[in-house]
Amino acid sequence: MQVTRHTRRQLQLQNLLFVAGLLVMAGLLAWLSTRYSLEADWTKGGRNTLSLDSRQLLDEMPDPIHITAFATEDEPVRGHIRDLVGRYQRYKADVELTFVNPDAEPERTRELGITLNGELLLAYQGRSEKLQSLNEQSLTNALLRIARARQRKVAFLTGHGEADAKGKGNHDYGQFGELLTRKGIELVGLSLAETPTIATDINLLVIAAPRVALLPGEVHLLNNYVKDGGNLLWLTEPGRSAGLEPLAEMLGIEFLPGVVVDATTRLFGIDNPAFAIIPSYPMHPITRELNGLSLFPQAAAMEVEAPDHWQAQPLLTTLDRSWTEIGPITGTIKFDQDSDERLGPLDIAYALTRSHASRNGTGDDTQGEQRVVVIGDSDFLSNTYLGNGANADLGLSLFNWLNHDDQFLAISARTAGDVTLELSRGVQAVIAFGFLFGLPLLLLTSGTLVWWRRRNR
């Protein structure tokens, strides 16, 4: 093409229009970036995105959530809070975050009892709670507690050697009781000898393996409680009926003699065969989200024939290789088919439900269903065994379901699968040899080669 003055002007005009259009486009993109945002979490574990549990909880909270952060002008602290709360704001637009400098408002800070830089004050529907631990697990659990329209009240039967919900002994439930308290559940003791009535504001009654037999009058009160529609968690031990046979008969429960054993527990690193191992769970609201083994020391098996108007479902079932050992668990043990021993699989827990009018008159629709869970072991929630496998998660699910808090989940800690690098010994050896010897030798060889070629020119 012949370049003339006319074509040169056309090229200059085209270049000018292109630059002008590029600047306009850049300006529009900059303006749009101030009004809209787009973020993507490319981490393998999605650690910068809310977990499914947190999102489900936010779905159950339709009203605005107010978060006040008491933090100084320290930008790292405020930045961490913005990043954490920002995950919730991206999913729920009406999560409001406000910063307050405690140095500028000391009276307000003192009145609210704020003691730590970066402490959060959460508020929802007139309920509030303070939070000092800044991570998703703690924040979601705090939101769960203030999301409850009414605090759940759980009574633990006392006076017969039961496990103490706040005790520190090996067989007590102190650690698990702290978990329940952090979930917004009020724990109280109930001695039928001192208070011969069961208050109507109790959402759940727990019988945790009494060591001393109950009096007939106490058993009568418990039976009436169940007849009136009360929710019950009954934890028992092999051969320890504690005078509760009338309650078992009313619920259609027959406890099998002996202790559930599994001679192959050594495969799991357990020397004691008197551990019932539960590796899988049924599709029940309590167990459908559970992952991992749960362990039950000294468990009793049971059979249930549901009474009229009741529905019963096995909740925990042992492996096929287990059986009920009637004799002493010492030395070599084996299944004796000529005795009353029963070969697995064995049911060690049942969930029973029936339609029944609300006992406490709260007006909740869910209170139309009475819920009872019977488990042939009480030690799995004790301070000694709570940390084994999925025991803690199972316990939290049990209490949520029995309290009719089906929508509230046991929020677990978020773990990231892409923050660690695992290398085999062979790969480690290759890397070490390569950096220590291979790379220096390569550099030396290439340098020598370059020097040799230049010398021979």
C-alpha cells in the first residue's frame, strides 16, 4: 500500500481512536470495580470460603446480624477481623460489622466487659454474646448459641451415682458438658429425692448410668415423665438396671445379658476386646453426618419391640464379628454357641419416636414428636473416652436431635488440605542430592565448558 498524506492521517486517527477507546474501557472497568466485586477461592480445601455447616446456620437466621469489633487502630488485628467477617458478609448481605476503638470509648468498653483487643460482640434478635477467639469454628458456634430463640434446658438425674455433667472425674462428663454449654444448652441437676417433680421447662432428661437402684417412687415419676411426652436420653451399662426395669418394659426394651466384645480390636490398636466399634451409621438425623469410628467400652446389646404408637430404629450396630460375652473377659475368649451368648451384628442403641402433644407448652411445632434414645453404654461421653473417634460429634448430634434442634449442627473446625507437602523418602533424597551435589556439579560443568570453548577460539 502506498503511504500518502491521506493514509497517514487515517492511521493517526485510528491510533487516536484506539487509545481513546482503551482509556474509556479502562475507566469503565475501574468504575465498575468500585460498585461490584468478584472473588474466587481457588484453594483446594476452600479455606477462604464458609463451610457448609456455617452456610446452613446462616440460612436459619433470617434477621440481620450485628457484629461490633472492639479493636484499636492496629491494622493487622482489624484486617484479620475484616477477612473473617467478610466470609459471612459475602454469603449473608445483612451481616453488619462495626469497629469501636476501646481507647476512644473506655466507658462503653468497661461496661460491656470487653477485656481483649479484637474481641467481638455479636447481636441477633435482642440476644448477644462476646467472642474472643477469631476463627470460623468459634464464630459460627457463637452465632448458633444466639440463634436459639429459647435456651434449651437439659436435666441430668442425680443422687444415684450417675455421671456428673460438670464433674472432672474420669467417668464424669465435664468436658462434654462444657461443649454443651458453649452450644447454648443449660445443664442442671435433678434429684427426685429433693424435688419430687420434673419441671415442665425441661427439654430433655438424661439418665447417665445410675450405680444405685432408684426408689419405686422415683421410677414412677420417670415413667410418668415419658408417658407425658418428655424427651429422654437413657445411658446404661451391662448388668446395671438400677431398678429401671419398668421403664425398659414401657419402652419395649430388652437388654441382652453379657458385654459386647470384639476379639479383633487389636487391628485398631485397642488391646481391650470389650470395646464395641461402630464404623458405619444408618441414615438417621443423628448419625447421617458422622464420619469415623465411634468407640463404646463395656457396652450392652439390646432388642426393642416398639410399643403401640411408637417407632423404633436401630441407631448403633456393631460389626458381624462381635458377640455378647457372658463369662469373664480374661485370657482367651471366644463365642460359645451353646450358651445364651448372641453373635453380631448387635444393636447397642435405639432411637424411639411417637407423636405426642407438647409437654412444656412452648408452642413449637417440633414438640409434637416425642424423642427417646437408649444407649447400652455411658462411658463414651466421659472425660476418659470423649476424644476417641467421633464420640464427641455423636454426643452433640444426640443432644441437638433430642432437643428438637435438627437445624443446628455440630460445627467442626475447617481444615485445609493444601497447606502441607508430604514427600516420600525417595523424593526427599532426590531433592537433597540434587541441590547439594547435582546443581553445583551442573554449574561447574557448564562453566568449564564455556571457558574451554572461549579458550580454543
